[in-house]
Amino acid sequence: MKRFMIGQFGSYNEEKQMRDFRSDFFGVEACLLEDDFDIEMLINKAEHDNFKIGIHFPLKAGGWRFKDPQFLSKDQKRK
């Protein structure tokens, strides 16, 4: 099973990334990153090391009035 992910919460932490991430892991789940620089750092690392980024909504801190998204997908046509 090679579907493990580590979390990055609040800010991108290179020390945590190096300590916890393994080459056979699937990726990183990110949440509430403080600024665009942290998001860019995570994206660059994912591209360089070839792993996926999962988003535990919201990705960026302080941008949403509510904790959860208002919808995850459009409603299918009802009969």
C-alpha cells in the first residue's frame, strides 16, 4: 500500500517534509496555509519530487467565512 500522505498545516515546513515524507508516499495534504509563498513552496516541492497535493479545505487561511465549502460539485439534474 503506497497511498500514505503527510500533512502541512499553517505553513509549509521543509523540516517536517524532510523528516516525515518517504519516497513511496502518495503526497501531502495541505490546509490553512498562511500565505501564497507557502503554497508556492509546496507546489514547487511537489513538482520537483513528483508527489500529489491533496487539499483539506480551505487551502489558504483567512479566506472563508465558513469552515466547509458551500458545495463540492454541481447537483445532477433532478427528475
